[in-house]
Amino acid sequence: MSGGAPKPVAAVMVRPRVQIGAAIAIGPGKVDLLRAIERERSISAAARAMGLTYKRAWLLIDSLNQGFGQPVVAATAGGRGGGGAMLTPLGAALVARYEALEDRLDVACGAELQAFRDLL
């Protein structure tokens, strides 16, 4: 047994990936992107904040748009006045439902999550 400092307790959380039918998958990456768009009010700024290319961010958004058959983000073109983006009601609902799922899983899986922490 070493006499070093105790290890810091790492965050252990449930970050689910949800498959809805054959065409729609939503998980932590897409939800984090939607959160970043809501925060930054810009797809390009959200992509930069997450270390993604604009093209990758747009492809993730477009996969949700196509899967749900309606936009999750409303964007306005850039230019002299600048552009912007915001979540549509569907986009906001996806984030809210995903957060509710995370919260319920954290509670339901409390003992298992503590067991992972105890392995540190």
C-alpha cells in the first residue's frame, strides 16, 4: 500500500445514448452540442467551444433534423448584422427530456455508480 495522497473522487455519471427507431440516435455529444448552441447562440461558436468543425456540428444537427422531420435548431444567415442560432421548441424539448433521463438514471443507479467510485 502506498503512502501517497488519496486519489480525488472522479465524477461518475450516466450519459445514455438513446436510439429512437432505426434513424434517430441522441446521446451526450448531440445534447452537449444543443446545449452549446443555446449558450453561444451560434452553431459555429458552439462548434469551436466543443472542438468540432462547423461541418461536423452541422452534420450532427442535420441528423436530428432529418430523423425528427423538423428542425431542432433555427439559424439565421450571417453577414453584416451577424447570424445566430437558437433551439427550436423540439430542440429544447430534446435537451429537457435527455436531462430528465440522466437525472432518473443517476438516482436509479446510485448504488452501481457508487461501486464504480469505490473502484478508484
